Amino acid sequence: SGKKGVFSVCWHTKAEDINIKIALCFPDAVAYAALLRNELLGAGIETVPDPHTDDRRNTLVTQDTHSLFRYTIHTKRVPFDNEISPYSLSPLSNKSHKLLRSPRKPARKISKIPFKVLDAPELQDDFYLNLVDWSAGNLLSVGLGACVYLWSACTSQVTRLCDLSVDGDSVTSVCWNERGSLVAVGTHKGFVQIWDAAGGRKLTSLEGHSARVGALAWNGEQLSSGSRDRVILQRDVRTPPPVERRLQGHRQEVCGLKWSPDHQHLASGGNDNKLLVWNSSSLLPVQQYSDHLAAVKAIAWSPHQHGLLASGGGTADRCLRFWNTLTGQALQSTDTGSQVCNLAWSKHANELVSTHGYSQNQILVWKYPSLTQVAKLTGHSYRVLYLAVSPDGEAIVTGAGDETLRFWNVFSKTRCTKESKSVLNLFTRIR
């Protein structure tokens, strides 16, 4: 090839495990390996497999792996067709010619630097809070001290939604409803306020908790809130006063809440190291997982596999764990090496992103179910406590106690929103 490098071909004893290992110094290693299979084994590969796919069907397995070492006589090694001349001097087979002409998927590249960094003064360095959320309407809500600010990803304009300092209170959690029209705000004093984002007005203030509300989760018109008082309250915001369900199962602060994509089950994580699963009717948890050795804040339901739940443990645990909530069984786990603060699945691929605190302060992108790391992103100087995914599923935003919000392209190479270049971008001037 004219390029310096060494490659080796290794045959394993099992046919289904045959691999061609080529040093990564060859940029087209996968295509070259497929070509070798065609010429040496008659594999009949016509398209270049995706090197990033975990499916064993795409790892250069031939059409009939069980007949690889059987004695056969190929009467027509290069069948004639209109694309290859019968007088061609090429030593390659017809299949290899098709392989070389097949379209190549560009190599996936995830930028190691954020495409945008915003100043977020007074963004708290508190593991138990949830202060960042991204709406379906492409608005980012951020709790900074006693105020909630809305940032438009389309125009980069900033508005202040509310200021709780007049009541001597502060923001401990924010959460958009599914339509992106209402934002729930949990407070240090135990209130849950519902705000109309478009009108900029408070619709109601819900009581019921006796301590700070650090976790919120919408399920249609119902809002679940988890508090330091160890109670989860579920309320229908359409009914004045709202009908209330009290879920009591945690022995310490509730710091994580997520509804399943089918709206049937609520997962809750607590400082008691427990992960609980509730259904929509029972007042007692239907499942309880106790494998984590530290607080469970990071919770995420898979949008790709029904009943698949992921969770992450705090500093003394550091593990990502996966559960089949249909059977109640633990599936697999991996030690990430640092405190797991947040989890989110990709909407388009079987991947998920995790953010971490002590001591790496990093962002990791994982492929499931192999749990191989696709990317490792660094830049925050404090624990990456906050995470939200853009409505199109292409980008994420992370927040940390270093008082910055960082935007990353992790699930796609391009962004669909165009940002304003106006000098009136107020977000960096909130101070």
C-alpha cells in the first residue's frame, strides 16, 4: 500500500470467532479485512461492515461460517456480469470488486471539546440537586441560586422565569413537562411551583413536602416530586387542589426520579443506596434493587428495549448497573472508576452517556450492551452534576460547580439549530 505499518492475520479455531486483525495504522482496515476474507476464504462479502456496530453479524462473518473449512470446488470463481470485463487482469473476485465499490460510512468522530460554553453563576455544587433540563421546545431551564433562567437554543436569548429570593427560598430542581409548555420548580423549603414558560407566570404552588425537593418527573399531567423528607408525592396538576399519592419506601433523601417511556413505572433512587420501581397504582414499590453501595441519583430508562433500566452509584460505588424490570433481574454492571452523577440514553442508537464526579469529572459515552467506551470528554473542573439531552437527541448539555454549562455533540456530528451571533447574548452577563 506504500504506507508503513504491520498487519497480521490470525485464525481462531472456532469458525464463528474468525477474526482478521490488522494494525490500526491502516485507515481502511475493515475493508481490507473483508477483502482478505473474500480472496482467501470465498466469503462473498459485498459491502463494508460498520466497524462501530457490536452486532456479530457485522463483524466480517461470512454468509456460511460453518462451511468455511469444508472442502469445496468453486466451478465459477468469477461469474461474468456487465460490470467486470471477462478480459480483466485484476486478480480480485467479483464479490471483492463489489465490496470495493460499495459506499463507505464515514468514520465517527466525537469532538473532545464543547461547541459552546455558557457562564452559569451560582450553579450549585450539590450532588442531590437537579438544576438543568432541556424542553421539547428547545428551551433550557437552569436553576441559579434563587432564580430560574430560560435560555433559547434557537436565538440564544435569556429570560428570567422566577426569583424566589423574595420568599427567602432557593431553587433545588427544575423539570419540563413533555410538551415543553410548563416547567416545575422544586424549592429548598419544600414547595413545588408550576410555571407557564410562554407567559412567564406562576400557575400554582404545591405544598406537602417538609424539606427540599431535589427530584422531579412529569408523567403526562401528573407530577412526581422527591424530597429530603424521604417521601415521593404524585399529583395531578389539573385538579385544584391536586389529588395526592404518597409513596414511602426510601429511608433517606430521594435524589433521582424517572418515568418509563410507556408511562407505567416510576424509578426512584435515594441516598439509602436503593433503587425502587413503582407502578401507577400501588403505594408500595413493586421492585427493589440493593446492589449499589452509594446514593443512586443517576437513573435512565432505555427507549430502545422495553423494561431496561440503567442506574449509577455514588462515590463509594462508581458502578453502572442494568436491570430487566420485566423479570426483576440484574443484567450486567461495570465500574466506571468515579462517582456517577447522571445517565441519559441516546434517542437514535443503543448508546448512553454518563457524567461523573469524584474524581475524574468526566463525561463518558457507552455502547450497549457491550459497554465499550465510545468517547471520553473532559473540561469541567468540578463534578459534572447536571445533564440534559437536546430535543432532537443530537447534543447534550452538562453543568458543574465550576459555574459553566458545556454543550457537546455526542450522538451526532451536526447540530440542527442555528445560534444567534448577537452581542446581546445575556447568558454570559447574568452576574
